[in-house]
Amino acid sequence: MNILLISQCNKRALTETRRILDQFAERRGDRTWQTPITQAGLDTLRQLLKKTARKNTAVACHWIRGQDHSELLWIVGDASQFNSQGAVPTNMTRRNILRQGDENDWHTGQDIHLLSALAALLHDLGKASQAFQMRLLGQLQERNQYRHEWVSLRLFEAFVGDDDDANWLTRLANPSEADDATWLGRLQRDGLDQPVQPPFAHLARAPLAQAIAWLVVTHHRLPVAPEKDAEPGSKTYLGKKVDWVTAHALKDVLHLMDAGWNERTDDGDDTQLALYWH
């Protein structure tokens, strides 16, 4: 192989590296050497340079692979004298000229990671309902009255209760038997309990909980504004165009969202609906 050696050594290190490099290659300048060499010879040269290296030693070896192409093989000593391709800078500064940090728009990347992790742990709690388990066994064929992610949302809402973010996170990090025995009693069961409060309105004092609740309830589908005041017996479907949505109505749209935004709800009997909340 044909190699090019560049020395950026200073003081006594320059004298020592010149002595070694002169034995293996011909000078092409005061700090440059070039020669054809075998791999064994190159390994020997590198070992000698390493053995005599000082704090002022800096030698880069380039493999000349073609007329217009070379490849950095190694650097012995102070690598800061060269860039990643082995070139020698004409000027150096410690100032942040590139300011690459200014181009980073993921300043909240860790927060996103933590929120996603919490939502991932909570999003399928609703599958513990009797209705979902019966469906897995083929014992329930009807259309979902309440989807499992909506039940998961209500369970999370019940756990948070009236706490702010600091308090419910503390309870989550330090569980107690007394708390475990009581929070499920706060569960709001759509279709059974009257009245029920929209979950995001209930969580208004805990914006972090609202964000997690949004991730939980939207992991399969986004909420859709339902048709209001449908005529009895008329066929409605989730996603049907509605006329009541206005700019004013969208001001606090999360506080309006109820179970009907997640799935079309029918007035089933209490025994049937109870399966979704047991």
C-alpha cells in the first residue's frame, strides 16, 4: 500500500518522530512523508511511534487509494490536531460556531419518553373488564358498548381522583394498601352512574394526567364528535357529519368529550352495561 504520513508534533516529540519516520519513508516536506509499505511494516511503524509517543506527539497515517482518494488509517498521539478525516485545521476555536443545539427541536424528548411509557403501562387496563374477557372466550358477540381504551381512561381518571399532578404521581410511586382499597370506588361508569363528568374536565387540575389520558384513549382511534339529538330509531354512526361543531364549541373541546366520542353508545340494559365496568 502507498501511505502518506503527516506529523503535527512539537518540541522534542517532533525530533523523535522524524527519526523514526525517516527510517520508513521519504520526506515530502518538513512534516510530510510518503512511501509504499507492507501491512507488516506499517504495523511496526505504528508500534514504534506509540512506544516513543509524548504529550506533544501527533502523527496521522493516510492510505493513498487512488488518484483522488485517500483514507485515514490511524492517528498516534494527540488526535485533536486533526479532524475526523485526518485533515489539519487552519484555525481552531473553542467557541460554539455551529450552534447545533439551536437546531434541536426535541428539547422535551425525555418528557415525551416518560409520558409515552406511562401511557403504555396504562392503555390496556380496560381489557380486564368482564365484557372484554367474555369476548375473548367467544361468549359476547355484540358490538362494543364501551371500548377497552375508554374503560382504561376511566380507570386512570379514578386513580388520579381530585389530586394534582404532584400528589397522584407521589401515590403512584409509593403505593399503599389503603389507597389501593379505595381509589376504584371513584370509578365513573358511563351508562350506569348518573350523572358522570367528562374525564378531561375532571382532570383539569392535573394537566400531566390529561396528557397521559389523551395518549391512553387515542391509541386506537381519535375522538370523533357525535351527532346530538338523533331521532329515536334512526341509524347513526361514529364519524357522521355533524352541524353543531363551531369555533366556539372547540374552545374547550376536551372538556366536552364523553364516551360517545369514542364509540356509538346505545341505551342497553343495566345488566348488559355492567359487564363493561366489572
